[in-house]
Amino acid sequence: MSRNRNPVVATAMVVSEDKPYAVRVDAGGHGLRADEPVDHGGGDTGPPPFGLLLSGLGACTAITLRMYAERKNLPLDGVEVQLTYTVKDRATRWIDRVITVGGPLDDKARSKLAEIAEKTPVTKAVRAGTDIHTTWLAASSCNGYFPPSVD
């Protein structure tokens, strides 16, 4: 029996602003802002793109661990995920992810949570790489859509 699931997992719309690099983001109806830091010529009005990437990975990690713990009735009191993206040179880059879990978990539960953290959907997408199919449209094709303001 096949399940007819919508293959689209998430959507986002990003529109540039008048500031040098600031953008407004609509991520599934949620308004966000992104920008570059001042030392990169931006106004630092929001997280930089790699900060958003890390936020997505961290959010997916924390949410997935909580979902798993809930399904298995594990006494997980909370999850904290700290992430750093490091670029040493053009060929050497990595993400450090430090996961702290709260609650009276035994070694078996902690080990299983560590295993699950390596299998989250965003972890898999980042590790595997994801094809990006780009289509260019004329500016008149924007149809006047602008993500909600996040001021």
C-alpha cells in the first residue's frame, strides 16, 4: 500500500530590502529577517545565512530527539544544541554540534538518542548534499509578493 504524501517538505520566499544585504524571509508563513554582519558590509539586522542553516540543523535535532523521547516514554527534560560552522580552507569545512540532554536518562537511552541525532532529516540533507534546481525569472514575475515585515 503506497502512501500519497506531498513530497514538498518546506517552502521559503526571500526578498531583498533596501539595506545593503538585508532580506525578509517567509518560511512557511513565519516572518524572519537575515543579513550579513557589519564586518561583511551588512547591517547585522538578522542572522547571517549560515546562522540560519545552523538554526535549522539545531532545531531539527532538538525536535527529533524530543519526538523520539515522547514516543518511547523516555524521561527527557530538555535538549540544547550548540552549533559552529568552521571553514578552514576551500576543501575543509565542518559543523561542530554539541548536544546536551536533561533528565534521568540511563546509558542505553543516551546512546539511542545519540544514534537518532545522526539520523534527523536535516542532518541527512546536510551530510548527503542536496541538488538545487535553479530557475531564473524576469523581475516582473515577482507579482509584487513580499514576505511579511519582521520589524
